[in-house]
Amino acid sequence: MNDARSRQVVIAGAGVAGLTAALAFAKRGHPVKLFEQAQRLEAAGAGIQLSPNATRLLRQLCVLDRLLPAAVRPEAVVLKDAGTLRELARVPLGQAAETRWQAPYLVAHRADLQSALMARTAEQPQIELVTGASVGSVATGPHGVTATAEIAGKIVTAEGFILIGADGVWSAIRALGRLSTRSRFCGELAWRATIPADSTAGTAFAAAGAANCVTTFLHPGFHMVAYPVSKGAAFNLAAFTKGESIAEGWSGNADTKILAGAMRGTAPALARLVEDAGRWTAWPIHTVDQKQPWTSPAGIALIGDAAHAMTPFAAQGAAMAIEDAVTLAGAIAASPADTARALAAWEQGRRPRVAKVARRGAVNRLAWHASGPVAIARNLFLTMRSPEKLAADLDWLYGWEPAEAQL
């Protein structure tokens, strides 16, 4: 392998994780070959929450300024009882978040984040993005990693000192690198709809929720998170229920009667959203066993959902992918002559934080779906806890910064 290739990073997947990794490595002077299976980049899902631990890193990569014009700075995270619409708790965001955590809390369309990442990527001559490229095999050896991809019926290879699997929960690199088992359906379905703010459904929601906040409605059978996107021109609705697995993919066909049934007993204005919102898409929530390895000494690393897909109940999926990408580039820079050591150190350092975030999501899910005496105790706890204390409870999460060597 020549000198250029000995420093080249090969990445599979041009979603949030892959694009962020490409920028993080390019910032450190590495040539990057980025393979994307899709012919055209199309963002999956609709809305996305980006907490300060993520936006801080996007700012360092010169992406944040490109995202801000399309994003919304919500004033608070609000928890409400879905049956009565009574407010249970409020975590101040807006300027309070920027003052406390030194970076903004944003909500946006996932497509807007991807567009911002793509715009920055296009400015980097050392990043080569190849679309329509499906990685079919991986070979490792003493001089690095070789990925073989098929592009329009032709076979091409890319060599580098490291191959990064950023290809999501159904990762091909995870299987090709023999790093872990397949993902597992967790028994929950996610339902998503986007409604114009000036529509009948938008007006009804604004009356039931908080139009300028991230609002989570709590109920034993489901919970729903809603927030403004497109500078307040629309609302993103994401509801979560138990259900049967559907097709592996970001969206699939599922009977909205499942969602309507789960929402029985909610406030009438909220229940009507199922019909008023129009078309809902559903997808199965899959997780990846975090006990499985994320790296191989031979030079393979998984980041984001490919490594540790978790339930979305802490709203940290994108943030963890962004953190993974930046810290991995930093770990490699800290040990440039020993890739195996750098990968092992990175994985060891990341695991405790990712596990803590996953636990937070599990606790949220239990609390938000509580019923009976447990729900009464939850409501009492939340109403007695001040906004300041609720914000302080998130300092470990939103105030996190990578070690100096990883920047």
C-alpha cells in the first residue's frame, strides 16, 4: 500500500454517522473514501433532536452554521399526561440551554442535518463520495483493509488502514467483519407523521401541546413526542407502541388501528390526531447487542447504530453517532502508529457512556408507560422537581465533551 492509501479511511454508509466520520478524519488530514449503497442520498425518518453534546461537535466540524437556518430552537422539553394534558415537568432549553451547556438544543428534519453535512463534505477535496456502491466483501491483512464494492455492475476495491462501518442497524460491515450478531426487534413500533402547522391537525395539536417545545405525552399504552420543524411550519409526531415486527427498513406498512387502540383513554384532541394527521409511517425498532465487539484489531470499526443501535427513548441516536465519529478520529490521531491499540482504546472509552445513555432510555420508557400507583408516584416526583434540578440531571449527558486529545 502506498503512503496515500496507508492513511486512507474507507467508510461504508453516508448517513449521519458516516458523513460525520468523513469530516472528522478529513479534518485531521486523512483521505476518505465514502461508499453509500443508495444511488441518491435520501434521509430516513422525519424529525431529529440534536442535544448540546451533538451540536457542540457539529460546530467544531463547521456544520452547525449550515444547519441553523433550517432548525428550530425549542424553548423547553415538556412532559404531559396524555389523558388530562396536564403539564408534569419542564426542562428549560432555548437560551437557557446554550448558557448552561454552551451549545444549542435543536430540532430539525433529518434531511436538513444530512444536507448540512453533505454541504460541508462537498467542500473537502480529500473526501470522495461514491453512491450506488454496495460493499460485498472485506479482506484484512498486515497492510490494512480492502473493501470490495459493486458499482453499476462493476467491481471496485478501496484500500485503507481502517474500514468504518457506519451503515446502520442492519449493517453489512458488521456481518462481513464478523463483529457481532444481527440486530434484534425489541417489540416496539415507532409511528411517525408530519403535519403542517396551519392544518386542522396542526391547529388541534398546538392546542393540546406546546407549539414551541419538545412535548412528550405519557400514557401506559404508548408515548408520543412532538416538536416543531421547518422553522415552525410543521410538527413532527413520533409515537411508540408495542407491536409485531414488520419489514426490516425505516418504514413499512402497519395498521394504524394499533396506534389508535394504544391511545384509548387519552384526551380527545390527542386521540383525534391519529386520523387528522393523515398518513402515518411505521417502522420496527431494532437494537444491537452492546456486548458484541465494535472493533477488530485488523482495522475495522463500527460506529452509530451499526455498533450499538438502541431504543430512541433518550433521543440520543444521532448524538451517539456524532460522538462516535469524532472520538474515533481522535483516538486514531492519538496512536497513529498502532491502529489496533487505538481502536481498542476507543472502544473501551466509549462503552461506558453509550451504556449509560442506553440505560437512561430504558428508564425513560418505563417511566413514560407507567400505570396505577407507579404513575401516581412518577407524577408526584416530576411535579415536585424544579426545572433547574431537571436540567442539572442532564448535565452528564448534554454537557459532555470529548477529551482534549480527541478534539
